Amino acid sequence: MLLSLKKNTFGHMGHHRTKKPKETIEVKEVEAAKEPEIPTLEPFNREVFYSINIRDLFIDILFVIFSFSISTEFFSEGGLFDSLKTWQILAMYCAVVLTLPYYLGYLYIHNSAYFSKTVMKIQLWVFILITFVVLVDLVRLTFNLEDIEEPKHDVSGFFAVFSMFLLVLGPMMCIAGGIRGYREFSKIKEDEYKFNSDNFASTGAFFIIILAIAFMIYFIGLFPDDKGGLAAVVGMFAGPFAAVIVFGIIMGFFTLLDKIGLYKPIVKLSSGLFPLFIISVLVFWSGVNLHFIHNDFANASGKIPAGSMIIAVLLSGLIPFRIITLFNPPWRISQIIIGILSMGYFFYRLAQIVY
């Protein structure tokens, strides 16, 4: 901006003969406005470090509560996890595959403003490892489905096919999360509680793709096995068409809510509940991961060698990810203390299945 000001000043002092540099500067300014740069911020700020953000504190406390309650009630021996059918667990895990990469993409862009390139390279590889493990667990759950006589007409068959598409779509959600992170640093101040149909359409692209694939699988499953070619053609055309119609209805509904003044409170409520949803996803992912680790390494007594457990939790990304979130910038002493308590309980859980 200072460079632009100087060049414009010099232009008024006698450089009117060439307009090309001015036009070039204007083009660059427009491009810069379209692509907001990530600022350079300090993770430690004395005023912020000793302050307490009620919303963040509430989220951190919920993380500890969820880690304890879900781990105890859901993943304990004979708990809800053991009583659910495999396709039901797979259906819940599909939410992990779609939202965890989104959160990792957002977290990477957010942390890029605070840490050096070296630190961010480490975080990038940790996030890649986590995404890989998430997909591996998805495949394992898919192949653990019960024997299906008619895959096209069975709910287990639907999630089996849908999960295979998520192997590609899941990691792509990190792009959407990255876009969300960039918007936080955008210099263009927009009313986040005002419905913007253009932004909604652009950010809803992944939603349309996922919905279209789900409709395609559903429509193909309506046809008998001897109509495979016809089913594929109908599914390819009807699935995306149905997804666009549903998306258009949702957009029209949000536009109506905005006009009657209900969109803003709903968005505020959803923004407040979204961290709760992310916490649920993180705890569920950790539980599923530990479930598979226990199945892979436990002996007849149900215990796991300490060395095997250390390697497993490192390669799964569980420990590195918890360390990253423990020091999620900007740093706050309340966040670090609660994060240490959460990690302490996590290690306590590990100690119960290690000998």
C-alpha cells in the first residue's frame, strides 16, 4: 500500500506519460484484495495469555468432560460401541471422515499465522498422517461389515459403497477448512450473520458433490441386479439433479429465514454448537483408533506391551495431535492447564490397557 502511494505520488509529479505502471499496480491491488495474505502474529501475548475467554474455556472443559464420559460409557467393555451394528458405527464414522479433515485444514491455515515454516511443516505431516489413519480406519470398518446378500438394497451396502467415495472426498474437505481459515484473515469485513447466497453456493460445492453421490448410490440400488446398465445411467443423471434441487431448496429456505430475521440467531446458535460437534468428532475418532489399536496389539489378557502402545499412538497421530491442540494459538494459561488435564486422562486410559 505504501509502495502504491509512493508511485501514485511520483505520477502526479511528472510521470503522466506512461500509464502502464499505474494500471499494473491497480491490477496487483485487485488481486491482493481477492487473495488475503496470512498475517504474522505472535502465539504469546501477555495480555491474552493471562486472560480468560469464556467461550474457549467452556469448549476446553467440554473436551475433558466428553473425553471422560464418551470414553467410559461408549467405548467401555459392553458399552454402546459393542452394542451397535457395524454399519451404524460406519455411518457415525462417515461424519469423522468429512469433518476432521475440514478441521485440520482450518487449523493449519490458522496456525500458519503464528508459527514458523519449519513448525508448520511438522504440523502438515502430522495432519497428513492423521488423515491417512482416518481413511485406514474407514476401510477397516467397511470390511468389518456383516455379510450382505443384496448390497444394493441393504443399508450396509449403501454405506459400504458410500465410504469408498469418501476415501477421495474426505481428504478434499481440508480445502473447505482452509478456505474457512483464510476468511478469518480476510481484510474484507463482511457481516457473518448476513446470508450471502454467492458465498453459500461456492462453499456448498462439496456438500452438493457428497449429496449427489449419496443420491446416485440410492437410485442405483432401486433397480434389480439385471438392470445394472440402466441403473448406472439413471443414477449418474438423477443423482446430481436431485442434489441440486435439494441444495436449491435449502438455499431458498435460508433466504427466507434471512428476510424474516431468523437467520442471524440460528447462525449464532449453530456457531456455538459447532465446537461441541467437533469435540464429539475428535473424541469418537480417538476412541475408534484406540479400539483398533487394542485389537491389533492386545494379548489374551487384554493388555498391550508398552513399546507397542507408544509406537501405535505416535503413528496414529493421537499424541502429536493432542500436543498441537494443547498449544493452539493464541496461548492462554487456562487452555494449557485444561489441556494438560485432558492429556493426563488420556494417558490414564492408555495405562489401563498397557502392561
